[in-house]
Amino acid sequence: MLQRQYSTDSLIPDDFQFARELHSGESDIITAIIHELSAREVFVSHKAIIFKLLEKLETEKDVVQLDIYRHALEFVVQRTPGEL
């Protein structure tokens, strides 16, 4: 199965344009991760975003920030087509 990927020409994928339903914290985190990944990679996949969020969840100690990462992860996973 082909994984949906995004070029650096579109730093914020269409899937996440409607992130208005999220609180600004989650939306900001997703946008920052997309920017960070696109600075190093030609393509940014849902899988890469998910892995980055998991990495942040494993290293964060602040419970409020952990909650933001969890909600952002839920949002991305719900919008990830097919299997990873």
C-alpha cells in the first residue's frame, strides 16, 4: 500500500488544514513537527509525524504537555489512511 506523503512545497498538508477543531496547542505541535520534518526530508508522511509525536511522549515530563501530545497523536492517527 502506498503511504501518503507530502513534499516540502506544502509544509502543512491538506489533511491538517482543518486542524481548527483542535486546541491551538495540538495544532501548533503538529505544525511544528511538519516544519521540523520537512526541513530534513523531502517527504513528510503520517508515519513520520506519528513517530515524532511518540518520541516526544517518551521524553516529556510535563503532564500538561504530555496531554497535548496525546491529543495531537490521536488526531493524526484518526486521519492516517490505511495501515502504517
